[in-house]
Amino acid sequence: MIDSGFETTSLRMTLLLLVTFQAPAADVDRIMEAVVAITPLRMGKYDRNAYQSADGIERYRPLEGAAAGPETELRRRPGTVEISFELPDDQALAARVAEAIFQAHSYQEPVIRIQPILASRSKGLDDRANPNRWWNTTGDWKKAAPPAKIEANRETLSADGASITAAIVPAADRFQDHRA
């Protein structure tokens, strides 16, 4: 059983609760609004932190007493996702969140799981120079390559031929125009 965390130079491993639930993708925003009305799901300098899986297929068969009535055939519901997020190790908070998920959910028996975990939390050290961080690469969807890198690409591509330069540079220029 997990009973304590630990620290490294850059992070703390903290005892938290992992909340996971399954729902139709169309219901997720409504359910998550109910959750963040109780707790902001904060992680460092970010809030509303959660993970949503790709669509999957939920399988079940209603039995006697189910709202749908008993059925003989197995149901397969496409478009079901799994959502997970972390909470402080606080049973009263976890109970309020589980109840909010249940009340906002469209299912008679929503799948809600809560389990203890060790989760990382940054110590907030200055790592602006770390070459692997998104702000030092062009990998983040919110940040275009700096103009110097675009110019370098133009020179490299120009050496290969004008048709390649014409095909790539205008797309980069259009991307920059949207940021203005």
C-alpha cells in the first residue's frame, strides 16, 4: 500500500487520489463542469487538469431492475471515453466529487473508480534553458517556430529548389499571420 511520497532534485512524488470514470463523450463537459464546481483540479500553475481517452466501446447487458428493463442481448455502446484526474488525499472531497459525477452522469450505474497513487509535482525550478521543454521547441500547438528558424528553413529549402520553397514557405508565413 502506498503510504508516503518522496522527492528528487526536480519533483515531489505526492500521495493523491486518482479518480477515473467512463462516460459517453457527449456527456464529459457537463460532468467535468460539476467536478470543477467543487475543486479546480489544480496541478502547479495549471487548473482543470484531466485526461480523456480516445473513444472506445462499452459493453453491458441490462438485468432485472435496470431502468432499461432486462435484456437478453449484450449492448455495445460506441463513443464511450475514460476520464481521469487527481485529487488531494481527502476522503470528504473524494466523496463530494464522486457524488457530483454520479448526479451529472447519464447512466444508472456510472463506472467511477478512486484509487491512491503517487503523482509527480514539479518543484518549480527554473528550467527555461531545458532544451526538452515545449517552449524551447516548435512542438507545442500554441507556439510557432521563431522567425530565425523559419529563415533557416528558407535557406535550406532554397538550396534544394524553388518549387519546394514555394510550397512550404507560404504555409509558414500564413501561420505567422494568424498569430498577429
